[in-house]
Amino acid sequence: MSKKFDKVREFWYLYLVGGLFALQALVFLIFRENSYLQIHDNLDLFMAHYQMMKINGGFFAHNVNMPMLHGINRDLLGSEFSLYNILYVIFPNFWAYLIGYALKIGIGTFGFILLSKDVYKDKYEQYRPLVIVIAACYGMIPVFPTYGIAFTSVPIIIWLLRRLYFADEFKKRILLYIGVFCYPLISYFSYHGFFILCYMVCAFIILWVKDKKFPKTMLTSLVVLSAGFMTWEYRLFGAMLFDDTVTIRTTMNHGNLAFGEAIKTAFGEFISASFHSQDSHTYIVLGVCLVGIVIINTAYIKKHEAKKMLTEPVNLILGWMIFNVLIFGLYEFAPFRELVEMMVPKLTGFEFARTAYFNTFLWYAEFLLVAVRMYDSGKKNLKQCTNILAALAVVVVMFAPAVYNDFYYTCYNYAYKIIKHKETSTVNYREFYSTELFDEVKEEISYNGEWSAAYGLHPAVLNFNGISTVDGYLGMYSQEYKEKWQKIIAPALEGSPSLKSYFDGWGARVSLYSGSDENTYAPLRVMELEDKRLIVDMKELKTLDCKYIFSRIEFSNAQDCGIELVKAVSGYSSPYTIYVYEIK
């Protein structure tokens, strides 16, 4: 018995990480399509695009339009040469999502361990428990699912560049360059690739000064990685560089904060990462890192070795993180953003504030550096304390209610149902798309690809179910179509000041809006609107050949709008009742 206990104590980190991974897998495999996956910027966006492309044979197609936004160019949707996107070509959507979720964890964990082995070399074994637990933290960070692999693959490109820097054999370099060229398959240019290339330019200059010789491998890597992104994401580069269409990116309101507010925003991002990159570092990692940084630098000062602070790794990473969040904050300071756009016009509308996305990796790299220093102290109690902090950090990442923590919300919603004996207001994956219900709806009206619009639900639900829409959700489409849609919804926006500001200033969500400032597309189990009128310029809507409106609301003014209720369908365990109106 004691031998078994000793074995558990020796390999505690493997049991902990393995147990947490197994628990996540168990929950999703039990609930499957009834899992509660984040809807905002997830189910209402990319998953619907993938299904739409699958239905219409659009993944590998060229010179074709997809049936949303009255026919959007296929090239404005995701590349077919992306590991994550390829999953949706091969597997049914839900299983592609789960496999992508697992790959994000696996790639993040593996890459972090791989880089740590390269950095610590012979010392790796003594730090192994820390590395594996913190690597699991990083792999499980609940970030934007579609680009989750891009987030957690950052250590892999750093590892490749390090290996190239130290490689002394031509054959090794060739293999590593192939790895660099293929890296974009697990990354994404707009979120990470652009910034990786910028950081590589900085590294090129630093190495040139530091080594006093021309860094050929870094320059070659820059060229190879750039070629990789242009190759694998050729559709994106074609749209950015060779299409003169004016898009909504040029008119988006990216914020106009005062300088002080911009700095405050940067500080907030440093303390608690926002939305797409919410990495849960606030609870354990932040405190450990800040205390460790203070202690390490205080020791240098006491030893009269202040100069070493300039090359101390924990300080260099801290400085890098501060730079990233400053760019994040200053992006909303109009004079700074406009200066950058004036110097590089192609960056107009590009969110270069995404530098903050790299802090998801840097926080856990910093955490490891500080934890290793605690290990190196030689104090048994401090080593045990470090293990406890690492274990707490990985538990926090898995159970903290971050935006994209699907595991947490699946557990929460079912626990709520068991304890309260009623459903939450949130719908699960199966309910959100309600495919069986929409199959019945399409059969009842003999639907045959006619242009349609949604009301009371996301247009993505229609797209997912094979219904062609004049509305939709996309971050880059023509400004001309936005202006067309503004005319269609102008009567509604007259009585909806916040929705008018939202659409005019952004415009990515092309929907029919309420005339009384109510959210008409919130994915709630029960949709209760005070204003049940359809407020729309019907004449403008007809110019888009729109035949049907699929609504969760029974309109009180249908006759006045010149629309006729064709069918109302419910059932199939769906929270929706769909009222299908035909535009006469």
C-alpha cells in the first residue's frame, strides 16, 4: 500500500493532468450535442459558415458565392488549408468541434513541453512536474475556439526558430524550414501570423546587434514563414491585396478613448485578459508572477547587481507583455491608430491590438520561469508550495467561468437543472441549431433555396440548416452591402439608438432589428419581446429577392407589412416556435 502511495506521490502531476483531461472528455462524451457550447462569436459565426460550405460544396470551390448576405464571395470565408477547418470537411460539425477542442489542448500542452525541454535541456527532468502541469494550464486556456489551435501553437514556432538558430547541419535546417513553412496550417495570419512576423523582425535586429553577425537563419525563416502564410491562406491575401472592394473594415468604429482611458484599458487587459483571449491568469498566475518579479529584482539590487535586471528573462517577458497591452489600449486612442494607418494604409481597419493575444502564452511562460526559481531555492517547503500553486492554477483554468469555457458551462447548466429543477435561459448546441425542427419547416413550405431572413434568432441558425439568407454575420464584406442594409433597417433604427450606434459603428451583424431597441437575436430559451412589430423598409428588402422571414416572434403588424404567415412549426424538443412569413 505504501509503495502505491509513493508512486502516486512521485507522479502526482501525471495523475492530476490525466484526471483533468479525462474528466473533460467524459463530460463532453456523455452530453455530446446537448453540451453547452459558447454561442457568441462561435456557434453564431464560424460553425455555421463551415456547415454552409459543406452543404454547398464550397470548401475547395473557386469563383463561387455562398448563400448568405445575398451571396458572399467564398474567398471571404475560412481557408481550406487549416488544420481546424479541415476537421469540418472530414467530420460532422459537432465532432469536428470536439476534436478541434482536444487538438487545441494537445498541441498547446505538447508545444509547451517541447519548448521547455529545448530551453532547460539536461535540467528538464528536475522541473518536469512543473512543466507538465503548467503546459496543461496553457493547453486548456479557454480561448476563441476557431482559433484556439492558433493560440496554443505559439510555443511550436518559437521552438522551430530556436532550433534553427542553433542548428549546425544543413539537413536539420531544411527539415526545420519545412516545419516553419507548414506552421501556418496550425496558425492564423490575422490573429497571430502578422505579429509573429513583426516579432521576428525585432529578433532579427536584436540578434544582429547581440551576435555581431548577420542572422541569416532568422532572415530566411522570415521569408519562409511569409511564403507559408501566403500559400496556405491565399484566399485571405488575395482579398487583402488584390481586391479593390471597399469593405466594412474601413468604416468600423474602433474606439476613440482619451489617452488616459486608453492606458486604463491597457492596465485592465494586463490584469484580466478580455474575451477571445481570456486565459484565466488573473487568479493564481498573476499574483505568483508579480511577487516573484519583485523578489528576483530586489535580490539583484541588494547584491548591487542591478545591471543584470536588464537581461533577466522574467523582466524581458514582463516588458514584452506590457508592450502588448499598451498596443491593445492605444489602439482605441484615435491619434495613435490613425498614425499607424497613415504610415501603413493596408492596416486600415486591421486590428493590430491583437498583440495582447500573445500574452496568453507569455503569462504561462513567466509563471514557469518564476516557479523554476522557487524550485531552485533548494527549500523543500518552497518546492511543495510551488507544486500546490501549479496544481491550483491548472484547476482554476479548467473550472473558472471564462467566456469560452465550454466545460464549465456544460457542468454549470446541468448542475443548475438538477439543483433548481428547471432549465437555465441558455440553449445547448442541439437546441441552438434545432436541425430536426428546421427539416420539418423546410418540408412544410417546400423550401427550395429561396432568399430568406431571420428574426428573433441568429441568421447562422438558418445558414446551418441550409437556408439561403440575405442577412448574416461576417467581419469583412462590402461597404456597399452594408449601406444597402442600412436602408432596409432604417425605420427600426429610428427608434433604436443603441442598435443604430452598434450597426453603424461595426456592421458585422447584418440582421433585422427591433424598432424599440430590444435584442432580437439573443439565443434565449424563451424569447419575450415587448414590441412584436416588424419594422423594416419592405420595398428595399424586396430588391434582394427575399421571399421568407423565419421568425421566433408572431408579428403583430404582419398585414401592414404585406407579409403572410405560411406556417408555424414547433416540437422536436426545440425551444423555438418558428413562424414562417412569405413576403407578398
